Amino acid sequence: MTTKRLGSITCVGVGMTLGSHICPLSRSHIEQADVVFCSMSDKYVEEWVMSMNADVRSLQPLYAEGKDRRQTYREMVEVMMAEVRLGKKVVGAFYGHPGVFALAPHKVIKQAKDEGFAGHMEPGISAEDCLYADMGLDPGTHGCVHYEASQFLFNKKCLDTTALVILWQIGMVGDRQLKSFTAASKYRRVLQNCLLEYYSPDHKVALYEAAVLPIEEVRVEWVNLSALADAKVHQHSTLVIPPGTKKSKDLTIERLLNTLDLE
């Protein structure tokens, strides 16, 4: 029987909007931790997390323009694990959901478990959750397909244009060096041209950004697909593509089901 070593890591999500989305359990983890590491997209959110615990350390200084983000993530894991190895109850607080488009939380939990420490993740309200609410969309209406924008671009496509398509992190699409906070528009034009193989140039798509502060406005900006490359985007921008074609029935399945209904 393996005995767990002293020290633990719990990664929690504080949601997207400051003060509004954190659940009581995540707040409790932050308040009761020996040390909290936080990675927030906004300094005010970071300061709010700092008000919950006397020892909160920001991970944001590990990022730098021109620095490979994979190195940053490795450093995040190591600084958190250094405290876990000292036997401390460590919390990693991340904006949104700590398991959605966030590599370090997954990595540090795995590393902790591999070394015999306890590791756990608590969910948070993500940008996806906000998107459905802010835009009045239900993924069950047409079906919903999600891709990280660069992964969509780099791999062979199998795109269901009858479904709602969501492309995440389009502000960094095409960035293979992982050293920039926002990729050049020339790479977004490559994405645009790929999408034009499936949709018409005047197909309306939306640029979405959730509100981080209660005083901020949600961004839902509709543009023609042909204007995507020149649109203003940020690192956290999401592209929402409504269905471009209607669904067609699978008549073979329909006949089979009709037969089964008669049995």
C-alpha cells in the first residue's frame, strides 16, 4: 500500500468575471492554502485573489515576449512543485477553468501524483460557459464543434458546417514558435482562406471575448468571414462560426428506426 507524501497541489478556477464566478469550494481552497500561486489575465483579478490569502505569488512574471511559452509552463510547474515538496498545501489559482486551455495545471497535478503527492483540480466557469450565455447559444441545437485555432489549421480538416464551430485562441493562430502574445494578421489570413473553402465570403462570424471585470462589456462583434484577417483580435479572442449549411437526414438510419418502431 502506497502512503501519500506530505504536501499537495490543488488547482482551482476563479471563473471569468472578477468576484462573480468563483465557487465556495475554490475560495475555501485558496483561503486555507499554505501558499497560493496565481495566473490571471488581469492585475485586478490577481489583487482580488491576493486578498484571500497572506501568501499569494503571481506566475505572470514567468511570461515574456519572445520567450517560448512551453518553457514558461515548465517553470510554473517547477515553482509550484518546489513548495509541494516542502510538505505544503499548495493551490494554483487560474482564471476561468483550470483545465481548459491551461497546460500548467494538468502538468503540475500529474507531476505531483507521479511523485506520490496528492493532486486535485476544481472546475471553474470557463469562457465557453460565458459564451453560451452571452450569445444565447445552445450547443445542443445544431451540435457544436470545438478546435484550438492552430490545431485546426495545422491538421487535415474534417469540418461539419451544419454545426456551430468554435475556434479558440485565434489571436495566436499559426504561431509555431510559441513566443508571441498575438500572432501577425498574415497567419490569420491563412486561417481565413482555409475557412473560405467551407463557407461563403459573406458568411457572418463573431469575435467573442468574455468580460473579466464587472464594468467591462462583453465583446460580440460580427464580421464577414472575408474580413477576418483584418479584424482586431487579442490573445483571448474566440471565433464563433454559425452553421453554414442545413442538416440532411440519413435516410438509411431513418428507415432502420422506422422498422424498429414496428417491432
